Amino acid sequence: MDDKIIIAECKNANSRYQKILLNKYSDFLASAARNYISDSETILDVLQETWIIIFNNLESYEERGYFYAWAKKIMLREIIRISKKEKAKEVFIGTLQAKDHTSKPSVERKLELQEAMKLVEKLRSPAREVFKLHVIDGLSHKEIGEIMNIKDSTSRVHLTNARKELKELLLIRDTRKAIL
């Protein structure tokens, strides 16, 4: 079936044709994703997010080039976004483990991440939001400023405050663990 017909029907929110488009290109996109990502769960996450973005932005697709190239470009942007987010989480966990240089099993690292995120949730607003946007989502202070309608410098101040507050929370947590 011709891509032009499929895409035209998808633009009309025809779920049957959306499924056809998804089935037609998912294997190609998954194959391309494997060049950048080895974890199959992450590949599935990337594909899901990519298809959401594709279907939400299909109106902007201009049929001058190949659909696959347009979809792959979207997927690569999503891989970069997720990669930045994962690296930021690793750096965050690394700062929490500065005293412990042993490699820990994946389950233990996930538990530490959950504990760290609970501490982040205890931060005061707007420092908490700036911290999440910058450290976890990997956004620049300029991007944060645009999202939160604040100056870049204000975003930096909120991030500094969040880090100070987080250090205090970590100190309290470590003190409690030492007592127990």
C-alpha cells in the first residue's frame, strides 16, 4: 500500500491506517535503534515515544522526502533525549555513591535511585522543579527559563539552592543510618 494513502488516512486519525503505518515501519526503526541502544526495554521505550511523537506531529510531515527518514530523525532525537536523561541520572547516583567505589548490582542501583528521587521530592519548590528539569531531564538553564517563565540566572540560583538542600537531606539521611 502506498505511503501517501496511509499517511493521509493517519492524518485523519484513522486507527486502522495508524496500525498499518506502525507495523510497516516499526521493525526498521527498531533495527536502527539497535545501532545506538543495546537494552531491548529501552529500545521499546524509545519506539513507543517515537510513535507518539510521530502521530502527534504527522500534520507537520511534508511528503517531499521519505517517511522513514523523517521517522528515523524523530527516533534519533528521542534516543538523544533519553540518553541525556539516563546520563544525568547516573551522574546523580554517582554523587550519592562518592564514598562507595564498588560496583553494585542493578537492583541495588535502582533502589538507590528510588531513594534519591524521594529525597528530590522533599526539596522545596521551585528549586525541586529546576533540579529535575536540569539534572534529570538534561535541560539547559535557558530552556528551563522558557518553560518556567524565569530568567536563566534565576534557574541557576534555584539549582544551587536545590543542591544545598539536597546535601543537607543526604547528611540527615546518613546520620540516621549511622545511628541505626
